[in-house]
Amino acid sequence: ILKFLPVNTIHRLGENATAYLAVKAFGAIGGKLLSAGIIISMMGTLNGKMITFPRIVYAMARRHDLPFSRYLAYITPKGKSPVVATMFIIILATIMMFFFDPDHLSDLCVFTVYCFYLLAFFGIFILRHKNKGPRPFSTPLYPLVPIIAIAGGIFVLVSEVMNDPAGVILFIGIVIVGLPILYIVKRMNQRRMH
């Protein structure tokens, strides 16, 4: 978009800049096809998140890393679906939708997810250093791919910090609040075992 449209046009069009460029570049039919492709991509992402997020909660509950783990780790006998974890995610998402602007929420969620992506990218170097022997999966073009991933992740994080420092502080705070909760839950589980 930045290559083909002047900055003032992008600013004037706002969220419609992509659609405008698609119509200019590919015509009316091409613009509609591109919009359909974007919608399909969004639905695929939504489907992936709907399947994975409850299972993350379920996996954490199985390890007793969450409050109310006994309930969150429940799966249906026949379909093996984590229904309680799914309902928890739905309730949490609904609460967040009521208290946050969806666009702002999505930006801040991307920031938070990229924090963890960066940790995973750095983890490749740590694992490579610790495990010198054969490994089940080797990163292609190591160390170039993780370095590019780290650079891209840092770009996303710095951009978000520059554009919305208050939101970044809020979401870092939300993540940090999870640490004492994890510590308390782990201590309670250790006491129960002894």
C-alpha cells in the first residue's frame, strides 16, 4: 500500500485504503475477489483460534497451572472436547469486547502474542545451545530464519509501543498479574500433594 499510494491518501482513506488499492490495481471484480480472500483468511484465523485457545486453557488446567483447574480440565466423554475451557474463553472474550474497543483490543493482543513469539524465537538459540545432538526438527537456514523472525517481532513490538504506550503498559500489566496467580496456584497444588 505504501509503495502505490501517497501517505496523505492512505491517511484520508483510513481502513478503506486496502479496498481502494485493490479496486485501482485489479478493477472492481479483482477488488471483490481480494476482499473475499481477506474474509476467508480472517475466517480461517478465527477458526484456528476457536480450536486452539480453549485447548491451551485445557492443557494448563491439566497441569494444574490455573485456578479451578479441576473444572477447566473437563472434557466430554464422547467427543473429548474441552467444553468448560471453551465456555471460559467465550466469557472472557465477551467481557473484553464490552470493555475494550475491538480494533484497539486486536492491536494489543497482537502485541502480547508477539512478546511470546519473541521468547519462542530466542528459545531456538537456547535449545540449540543446550541440545547439541540430533534433534527431531531442525530450523531451516539456521540462524538466518530465527534472526529474521526476531527482527520482525521487534519491529512489531516497537511500533506498538510507539503508537500506544498506555495500551502496551495495560496489557503488560495483565500478563504480569498472571505470574503471582500461577505462583499461588502452584503453591496450593504442592501443599495438596504433601
